Amino acid sequence: MSSDDSFFDENFEMDSPIRPSSRILRSSSISSESNSIISRDVYRKPRVTADIVKEIVSGSSKSSRSVQKIKLSVESASNYETNNRSSQIFDMSHLKECIESAHVCQGGRLELIIDTKMNFGLFHKNALKCSICDHTTNLTNFPTRSNGIQEPNHCLYSAGAISGIGYDATHFLLSLLGLSTPHRDNFYKQVHNLYDQLFYFAHQDFLCLIDDVRRANQCELNVVMDLTISLDGTWKKRGHQSLYGIVFLIDAESGYCLDFETVSKRCELCEGKKRTLTTIQFERWYTTHQSTCSKTWDGTSGGMEKEGARKIFERSLEKGLRYKHMISDGDSSAYESVKLTYIKKLLKDENANESNLSQLSPEQYEANVVIKEDCINHVKKRVSTHLKTLKNRHSGFEKPIEENLASVIGTAKDSEVTNDESSDSNQQSPSEDDTNISLLAASTRRVVTRRRQRRRRRRLADGKMYGGGVGRMTKLMEHKLADSYGIAIRQSSAIVKNLDQDQAVLTMQRYCRAAFLHNIKQSDRELQHACCPTGFDSWCSYQRDKHVSPSQRTDHVKNTKRLDAVFLDILTPMIESLTDPSLLRRCLRGMTQNANESINSVVWSILSKAKYHGYQSVRGAAAISSIFFNRGRSGLVKFFHQAGIPITENLLDALLEKDWKRIEKAENHVQRSEAIRQRKDQQRIQAQIEADEEMDYGSGLF
């Protein structure tokens, strides 16, 4: 039966009589090899025949290359003889009950009537008929629901929503298995309903997680709890052209996602109404639609993160939370939009800013202002940004030479014009004019070629180019400087935990300066390595060489691979910027946004960025991602129970299998990290033992 009829799935009536157009009567047979019953000669939708294809192609004056390529294949496939059969999925326990309760006279047999009514997607109504008295017994492939969506279709819609595979992939998969597919409109309608249910379920789950965080921090219910959070946005499309964006908020201590906001620049319903209604009619309709309109943002795509952060912070106090410290990446103005959120609520003034806060005491301001912290991974990327700017500034060709080249070309053109005027005044023949122009063009090309060959690349103060080989800025050296800076922040953030803030900033500043100065040659070696850690176990080869024998010293070899001294003046502004105390103060705790990057990747693993999805789909995928991130796949068990989807053993095993793999992967990662740390500690201890025993044995020492 046509899948178009499955649109009326919710209005299905089980008590309607069997139609006279029952297609086939046959004895019931249950396959022992599978759980499906195969029906023959089932009605199929009309196919596109070869005649229709020829009519379409011949009706157009021009045919595209795609039509030319696939026309023969379509014609051949349209005439292919098909196997007229389809399949049904059966609940075996329900099938057993129906057969056992079916009426059959003594000496009679049961005949199976396939699809006595229209099929409703995966739900089918068959019948069992007694061969003697013609009494029929209803036989549905699943238990019938008097209202709502039938069970197999409900499971199919849930699978489509959570996996994000879409209608086309679902239709192809079911067609390959010989199963009928629900109508496209009904499929997306029910999937969007499930997305809405998942959205509300996720926000209810956030409240339960907040209670867990309160209990872990021993915070009473009537007290506003301060949290350190990480906030980051992700977009449906790259390049700041996206119609949809998502902002996730994650508690830095517990790692739970506690809120998210979906920002949209488009409402499909509004766009459709604008095309069919007049301006007055649309405005009248919009007054009733405004509260449910999916367009939540009128600005640019780049401002979506700022808007999402503002909404999340504004509803935080309703949950008994105050996001005191905010970890951000510095890529947007999200922090500036939420910095004074709690101060505005305290003053009950939405227009409050930094200039009119005189009525607050310093203690009140300090207690309610949001404090910014930087993701150290994003701070590390600033090294690459600075080096890219310096490369553009100090490499390439010198400007005076380029201007000289332009003047030469202009002079050549002027001489060409002058020659044309003189040739016109002398009234030369066309052949002579062509000869003179050709000679002049050749002469101009020779002059330009010589000038191009004499163009010089920019050179630094030492007469060498910015890039090149040993001692110059190469790609390898750029990566080394960025990695050294990132390692310095990580290591120093672990060391300064017990120091006061000012002393901690100075310590981190010394570590970060050492990461740069260590890799730049200086005439004063002590000044070059003044910030490097001292001692035998120092990572600095110069400081380490002070504690080993001359034969074991390695700094003289490594120093040849460092940047030449001329780069000290070039990199000094970058070093001062990246070791500024105000920046390092925001990196003292060594926090990252790795958790945000992780949950962002989950969203787009559900919804492909290569395909279009609407607001409800994007918001539903964000809800599913938060559930997976916080609870794992097993977090869907509670949702399935609430939605009326039966939890079968196969479903539970599939959900738990994913979670066990995730747990195993996390534990293996921790074990590998611990093994690497122990191996390095052992190597360090062994090196110290060998150094202590060095004077006890050696060739020619005694």
C-alpha cells in the first residue's frame, strides 16, 4: 500500500471493516529463518517509466550534461522487471497471541489476508480468516494503540531523530529491506515533535544535575552558588554565514553541561506567510505567532555567541546559580556582554555600565562582577597569529623596487603613446606602424624583465632573509615557539597554585619569557638563559650543562639551531604582549575549553554540516548532545520510558555498549598518561644516579 496513506497514522481506526478489495488469501506461514512475514503481489507506487523519461527529455529544448549522462541508465532501470514482494516487522509475542486466539472451525484452516487496510508506515493490519465459516480475526504486526502513534513508527521516528539520518536515508534503508516507509511530511512532523520533547527533557535533566552539584559542594538550596563555567559557541555553517548557532555552558569543576541556547536568524513559517499574506494580514498573524517564532536574532552570525551567552546568564539566578568565573576563548565579545549581568540585576538598571557604578561599594562590585579567564589552548594560538603577522611584514619584496618597476612600465607606455603620435604625424604606412609597435613592445618587455630580475627580497638587519634554514624563522621553529609557550603556561599553572596572585603571575611570566628567550641567540649566554629553570633536571640544556662533565654537554650543538640574535628585536613586542601580567593572571588556573570542543563535535556528528536542517532539528540535536555528554547513551533510557517507547534487551545492549566503550577509552587514556609520567620520573632518577656515579668509573680517569 502506498506510504502516502501513512500520513493518517494518528487517526487510524482498528474497527473499520475489511475492504472487498483484499488482495490475497493464503494460509498463514511464519518463517522459521526470520521474524518477518513476506507478502506477495503487494501494491506498489507507480514507477517512472521509460516513456515518461523520454517525454521529459524531449520536452526540453536543451538537456543538461547530467541528463545526457544518466538518461540511458534511467530508461534501462525503468524497464527492469521487479520482484513483487514486501516485508513486515512483527512483534513475535503479539503474533503468537493473535494466532492462539484466532477462531478456526474444526477441520478448517486459517487463511492470511495481507494488509486488509492501508498500511501506516511500519504498522500493518492483517487478518486471519477461517476457511469454513469465513470468520476473520484482526492480526496487526504490533499491539494496537487506540490513540497516538503506532509503536513501530514511534520507534522509527525516534531512531531518525537521535541518529539524524534523515528521511531519504531512512526511506532507502527500509526500501532495501522491503519495508514500507511513512510519508515524508509525517516523518518530519513526528521527528520535530520528538526534538521538542528532547529539548524539554534535557532542561529538566539540567535541574537534576544542578542539585547534584549543590550536594557535592555542600551548598544549601536557598543560597546562590558561585560557579566557574566554560562557555563557547558553535555554528551550523562555517565562515560566519550560519543561520543557526548553539552556545553551551559547562561547569568547569564537575564537567557537566548545565545549559545551552540555540540562536536562529530564520523562521521558515514567517517566510512562508510573507509570500502568501499581505503586509497587514502578516502583521495581524504575527501577533499570535511571535511568542513561538523561531527567529531569535536579527544581528550577524558572529554575534550569536554574544546573544546566547547573554540569555544563559540572565536566567542563571532563577536556577540558584551565579556564574562568577567565565572561561572564554577571546574570539568574541561574549564576555563583555555578560560582565555586568548580576550588577544590572542588583541595581535593577539594564543600562548600567562601567561609568555609572559609583553607587556600589568595592565589595559589592567585586562580588557581582563576572571575572574572565582564558583558555590556555587559545592563548597558545596567539603565538602563531603574531608570527604570521611578522612574516608578512618582514618577508616579500622591498617596496621601493616595486615602485621603480611601476614607473618603468609607465615610462614604456608613455613612450609607446609618443611613438604612436609621431607615426600618425609622419603618416607612415600600416606595415611600418606595426613594425615600430612590435619593436617598442619587445624593448619594453626586455626593460621590465631586467627590472624584475633586479627585484630584491626584504632582508633583516643582519643582511639575511626572514625565513630560510638554520637560524632563521622556519615552520618548525614557529611550532616550537608555540608549543614551548603552551607548555610553560601549563607547567607554571600547576606550580603556582599555592602562591599569592602577584607572586604567581611573576613566576608564570618568568616561565613564559624563558620559552621564547631560550630559543634566541644572544652574546650574553647568562642573560639569554636567565629565566630558564636551573638544576640538573632542568629542561634547559645550558643550565643542565653546568652540572655534567664536558663530554656530556649538549648545549653547544642545540644553540646552533636557535634563532639568530637579530630576531630578539623583532620578537620583543610579541614577547611583551604574551607575557603581560593582565593576560597571565587570566591563565593562572590553567583552564581549557576542551569540554566545549568535545560537545560541539557531538552536535555535528548527529547533524551533518553539509545538509540543511531547521531550527527544531538544531535545537533537538543540541539537547541530545547534552544528554550524551552528561549521561552517555544510557541517559536516553529515561526519555524512552517517558515517551512510551519499549526498552527491549537489544536496545539496552546497544546503548550500554557505547557507554562501556567510552569508559574503557577514558580509563586507557588515564593509564597511558600515568605510565608516561612514571617512565619520565624513572628516567630522571636514573640519570641522576648515573651522574652521581660518573666519577667512580671512566676511561683513563684513574
